[in-house]
Amino acid sequence: HARRATATAHANIALIKYWGKADERLIIPRSSSLSLTLDGLSTTTTVTFGNDACDGADNGVADGADAAAADTDTVAPTSGDTLIIDGRRHEGTALQRVAKFMDLVRRMAGIDTPVRIVSRNTVPYGAGLASSASAFAALAAAGSRAAGLDLSPRGLSRLARRGSGSACRSVFGGLVQWHAGHDDESSYAEPVPCAMDLAIIVIAVSTGQKKLSSRSGMRRTVDTSPLYPAWIDAGERDMREALDAVARQDLEKLGEVSEANALGMHAAMIAARPAVLYWMPQTVAALHAVEAVRTSGLPAWSTMDAGPNVKVLTDAGHAQRVAQALRDRLPGCAVQVHRRGPGVVMENG
Ligand code: DP6
């Protein structure tokens, strides 16, 4: 088989959110979600099978020189796999999670060879914007191809889901729906036709803030938040209304339902015990700025994920004006426009 493959995947931002699992092992969500894959925020990953995988210029890492910077998680590595992200070798929990994912790929392909994984992000890893979605979508694509598997787009989406739920959506470009389903086979993403040229503006409120992972944040919300069932109930109607708004090219309706869905998710998080609180003072300032920009007549609706940054839904035709209006109101915040991005792309076809 191929032994080596390279794939690129882009981050996605959900308009109707995924928050909470029905099955933790298979990563089956409690609700369906809808997202936009973004340009500019990507992960490119090369997977090489075999013990002789440490070969070369394009892998370009001096392991010795890098040792001082190595990930110092206390968990011992469980496999012979090697993981290098942005030139830095990772061990501990990051390697464990990736090795466990590669075990799935190995089982599917009937092989037991260790792998070397070399990954590069266009946004620094750990900055709060590099996402597990682009990482696991790229790893699923490169890993399965290097293992000799030839998965359908749906099969690839299901595999990526096992690494990180939101990764199943990054297999596809543009607007994407993840059908919650009820088992491994029925839980996958697929593209949603959308005639609107949607854009997302990222307001970087804070980078480098050590946050609770979405994995544990969502578990705690499901287990302890009295508001969680209400958010899930509302989510079903939100999804119907969002898809209807997309079909009618009604950006205002899509924006309203997206903003309400995200704020409702955060309300449920904050009601967890103890609270899952990602908000910072500048988060609130940014939410008010988005509302002010909207009141001034521009299309702009906010959404937030498992961190303090605020993202803004608009369309490509208004994005630069909205971004400038936000910069004027939020001095000190980096404001970046992202248009819709492509699905997973393999190097050499
Ligand atoms: C708030 O996909 O990172 O961004 O499945 O545990 O890896 P795991 O979680 P993850 O959660 C993303 C949550 C979110 C909302 C969303 O992207 O839908």
C-alpha cells in the first residue's frame, strides 16, 4: 500500500452547535449540527507507516534539539508512534489520543505498523484557534490513505468523527451538516447546498488562555446542567429553522438562529456545576460590539465555542466593512475575515 500520504483540512465553525455526546467511545452526539468550513485555518499532515519512517528533509525536525521543548505530559507513550506538530515532538496525552486514533485505522487496514505523523498548522497550535477539527480530518485522510484504505467521503467523515466530533464536518467544504445518527454508521456529515457566500469573522479576544477542553466541558454540561435538556430541545427547531433559512437565502434568519443557539449553549454551560465558563471581560465587549454593528445596519451575528473568542457570521460582500467596524469598536483585538473553505484535499490526488 501507499505507506505515506499527505492531506490538508480546514477548521470549521458551527452555526448550530455540537455540545454533548450520547456515546463517548464512538463520539455520537446528542444533536445534529451545522457548520461552515473556513479558508485560511488549516492543518497539513503527513502520515508514514513503518519503522524506517524517520527519513527526511520534509519531516525536518532535529529530535535532539527539540527535546527541551518536548511536551511534558506525565502519561507515558503507549505505542511506537511519533507525533510532530509544528516542528515540536509531542508525547503524553496528545500522542496517546493520536495513537489510539491510528489504532482504529490500523484495525480497519489489518496492519500493526507504527506511524510517524508530521503536522503543520497555519495557526499556532494551542493559540485557541487551531482546531482539533482540521487536525483529525487531515489525520483521518492521510492516515487511511497511507494505510492503503480507500474510504468514501462519508466513510472518511465517520472515521474523522472518532478522533474529534467536529472533525467529521471538516471533511467537507462550505456549509456542512453533521447528522447525529444513533450509531457509528448513521453519524456522519455531508455538505449542504448554500447559495449565500457566507463568511466568518474571528475576533481574537485572548490567545494562550489555558481552557477546559471541550471534551470535559461538554461531559460536565451533560451530567450536571439543568438547562442542558432545554438547549437540546430548542436545538432541533434551531436546526430546522437554520436549514430553512439557508434554502431561502435568508441571512438574517440564519444569523438570528445561530446566535441564539450558541448563546443558549453557553447558558447551559454556565449552569453546569461547577460552571463551564469560557467568557472573559473582552468576550462581553465583543458581543456588544457585534450587536452595535448590526444595529448600525450591517449583517453581523455572533457565535462562540469552547473559549473566549467571538466569531461573527456575515456574508462575503459585507465582511470587510463589518470587520472594520469591529476593529474600530474593539481596539486591541485581532479581527480576521474567513470565507468558506474547501474540504479535505489529498496531495497528489
Ligand atoms: C464548541 O469536536 O472539539 O466547538 O468530540 O470531544 O473532540 P470532541 O469535541 P469537539 O467539540 C466542539 C465543540 C464546539 C461546537 C462545535 O464545533 O459544534
